[in-house]
Amino acid sequence: MVLRVFIAGLMYGLTTGIVTIISFFMVVFRQDKRSLHDSMAATYVKLVDPTKVDSSKLI
């Protein structure tokens, strides 16, 4: 029982760690700064000057 919990926790930690490292490197080295979840969801990062945003058009 303890071994099963240990192995499951180890596998969860490894897969989560690998995905986190891949996402980090994608953000650092890609020109468009898209992470793994951005690529999967087909979203993008847009930098906007907050002083030039019309707050009435938000939401």
C-alpha cells in the first residue's frame, strides 16, 4: 500500500515537473511568449499599456 502511494506520488511529481519545465522554457525562448497551455487553448499573450485601456469596455 505504501509503495503504491509512493510510486503514484513520484509519477505525479515527475509528470507535473516535466510539464512545468517545458512551459517555462516555452515562455522564456519563444518570441510570442506562449506557454504550453496557451498553445493548447489557442490563446495568446497581448501586452497593453494599462493607462491607455478604456475600462468601460472591459468585461
